[in-house]
Amino acid sequence: MTDKIILFAALVLPWFTLPLTSSQKRKKYMPVTIFTSLLMTIIFQIAYTYKWWIIHEQIVPWGYMIDVSFAYGIFAVGTFWIFRFTSHKFLLYIVVNLMLDAFMAYITLPLLGILGVATYKNISPWQYFLVMFGLSFIIYIYHKWQQKKYITD
């Protein structure tokens, strides 16, 4: 039961941080936040198909395929804040993503395994790291394209 409370909190609580920034900033970074959630949904579908990891605890019926707490909570809002503070400096963006992706791959996911929430199966931590770090480049390119489109329209 404690695991489900933590997962629910990880889904809901990050969203309460968004009012800490201006509505203009929320408008600016929300497209990349939503795009990131879409990409994470796709990655979770691929991971489910190839059994990269197994999700043992979930808060929604389809949670065995997609960890909604991560994809639509912590990761989505985390992406918002990363872009809020680093999108104007590519090198800073890369360094922050490098550190956070490594932390997720080598500390957070193994801890989730110990807690019985999710475990690696057919993917190693370094492979997970490469997938997530590679994703950060796709997200950055999308954001830059979106901002250029937003300014010109």
C-alpha cells in the first residue's frame, strides 16, 4: 500500500510546482512537456514488448505497461523544470541530463527493484542510460523547433 501512495504522489505532487513559475513560462515549456510524455509512452510500449523491465506495482489498470507516475508525473514535470532553467544553454542542458539520466539508471531504478516496484530485465543500466540520454537530444530539437514555430506564428 505504501508503494501505491508513493506512486500516486509521484504522479500528482510534481504538478503542484508549476504555479511557482509564470503563466508565460508554463505556456513556453508545456509543448515540450507534453511531447516528452508522448515519447515516454512510446518508450514504455517498446520496453513492455521487449521486456526491458517489469513493473510490479501500478496505480492504474494499464500500469503494468506504462508507469504513469514516471511518464506523466515526475519525468514530465522534471522535463518542464529542466527546460525552464537550461534550454537557453545547450551545454548546461546536456550536463544536467547526463547527471539525471545516470542517477535514474544507476541509483533510482535499482532502488525501485529493491522496493519491488520495477526491475530491469532485458536491458542493462548503461543501455537504459543511453536510451534516456539519447531521448534528451530528440526533446531538445523538438523544443527548439517548437519555439521557432511559436515565435513566427
